[in-house]
Amino acid sequence: MKIEVLQEDITTLAVDAIVNAANKTLRGGGGVDGAIHRAGGKDILEECKQIGGCETGEAVITTAGKMPARHIIHTVGPIWNGGGQDEERLLKNCYANSLRLAVDHDLQTIAFPNIGTGVYGFPKDRAARIAVETVEPFINEEPSIEKVLFICFDQENYDLYAELLHG
């Protein structure tokens, strides 16, 4: 299968790219973002400073520093405000723009965290559905992407993705 769900630490994966659920400043923060910046080292922060920032739903790419992955794709998820501020479209854009960046850089394996479901408060079930519904058709149309991993930190997210992918 081209899509798998794993309960792992995303910073330990030897893939072409891991996706960082970043904030707009790209300067590190809590959750996945903080873990990636800590594991990758200061070079990532320096690259992010040169980029300058990233808007919600967009994506940028850096090296992965000291991590086994080759690159980090930083994307900024929407802050959940009840669903009336285009949050679903913006979250979909996070996945689609990250995948386009992977294709543009000839990356075949990519690992996504559960974007937006931490401090940004996106409902986990809706976020998982959007992720799968965005990634599946993209990789079916784009043969250069060989594997997409959904990396879940907690059991709740793992179960949501497993149900969507395997029934």
C-alpha cells in the first residue's frame, strides 16, 4: 500500500521528507514543531529565518538537520474557530501543497503528522478525514510519490486513521 498509518516519533523516520506542523514564523514552537526543531538542531532554525515565514495552508522546504529524514516540509495549519473561517479548505491546502513540494523536489517518501489537531484545536476526526481525502487522490494521480505515512503520536489519532484507511 502507498499509504500507511504508524504510531511513531516522526523525528526518527528515515524518509525523504517529514512534514512539520509549523507556525507562521517558522521559528519552532510546541508539539510536533518543537520536537522537530529540537531533534534537527539549529541549522533548521537558520534556514527558516532565511525563508522568513509561511502563511496558513502554504508549505516551504528545508533540510532536516540532524534527523534521518532528508528534508522537512513546513506547513501551517489553520487554527480551529468552529469551522466558519475556511479551516477545512486551509487544512486541505496544507496536505496538497506539501505533496506538490515533495513532487517538485523529487521526494518519494513523505511522513505527515496530524496537522492542526494539537494546540490549533482542529477536531481530530475531521482532520483525519481531510488528510486521507486529500492524499489518496493526489498519490493515485502522481506516480512519483511511492509512500505516504500518517504518523500519529496518540492512540486516538492512530485509530481514526486506521479506520479511514482499512475500514
